[in-house]
Amino acid sequence: DGGITQSPKYLFRKEGQNVTLSCEQNLNHDAMYWYRQDPGQGLRLIYYSQIVNDFQKGDIAEGYSVSREKKESFPLTVTSAQKNPTAFYLCASSISVHAGNIQYFGAGTRLSVL
Amino acid sequence: AQSVAQPEDQVNVAEGNPLTVKCTYSVSGNPYLFWYVQYPNRGLQFLLKYITGDNLVKGSYGFEAEFNKSQTSFHLKKPSALVSDSALYFCAVRGEYNFNKFYFGSGTKLNVKP
């Protein structure tokens, strides 16, 4: 999974609780991404960031928030507004958002609701 | 709209036989096409990509893919399957006019039997 570290590997959320998933990369990449993976649905983009202090909503941003205060870090908060948070969350990075650049993925965080 | 279709949820092949995992796409402008592989509870690993040039692209672990512009397809192939190739395979596309996002297919589970 290269130089992208996601933590924790497993996370449990109680009703009404916000939880934060960590994503750190040491690849010196400008662009970072968060995806949600559900069985049979492939990957869906939650948020992406092209550069520090900038981020954009993806296709399913409702109930999620992010920050990009440092180049190497892109944490994802799953808020209580996300009513169906159980999924596998994947963080990725690429050198830039140029179309031909490869995205490199972390090992993922599996989030479940208690 | 950009999209990727992987028409087969599952592909079963015997070890030593050739394998094909199908992918078709829809994108504005020239496509940038990728194949990734995912092992259980892990992130995605890059296999190969097509940007321009030769329609037959060679990648990691003996995999190759053929770009067919007229059929808007990018099928993944391997001449001789291994049991260790069993995994979930994702096709992804970026368009040259909307390159901020990857669009992933729903995935195809490859089962290689001894």
C-alpha cells in the first residue's frame, strides 16, 4: 500500500457520534482523495484535495467533512448526519490531479455502527 | 456523463487458462484508463494504465489490457491465470475535460481454480 497510512484499521461509531479517520502520506503528493466502498458498488468519491488548504466535494459528500492543513495529512470526519456510515473507507493520493497520474491507495479503514 | 461498466460480477477460470475481465467506459474527450486489483480488506493496487499510444498495454504480474476506441472498451487479459490472481478487479476512467475525478466500475471478482 505504498507510503499511505490509514488508521485505525477498524472503527466503531455510536449513534450521534462523530468519528475521524486518519490518512497520512509520505509520497510528497499534492492531491489526496477519500472514497467509500460498499459491496457491489465499487468506489464512490467523498472529497478530494488538489493542494493544501483546498478541498472539493465529491459525489457523496453529505454527512462527511475534511481538512487539509498539511500536505501529508487529509483526515475524514464522519459526522452524525451520515445515517448509513457502515462501509470500507479508502484514502488515496497522486502527484497531482493530472488525468494520467496514478492514484495510490492506503489499506483502508472499516467503519461499523454499534 | 462519465461512467465505467464492468458487466460481470464474477469471472471463473481454471489455473493455466487465459482470462479476460471486461470493461467499457463513457467519457468526454480522450479517456485515461486504469486497472486496479484489490485483495480482501486491503487497498487498491495499480496494475496498468492507458493514456495514449499502443492500444495494447502491459502491466504488473503479467497482465495486459487492450484499448478499443470504437467499442469504448478496455478489457483486462492474462494469457495464463494463477490461483494467486484471485481477487477483485476494478476498471477506472478519467476524462481529459474532467480529470479531477476517477470513475470506478463496480468491480469483478476473479476466481481462479486449481
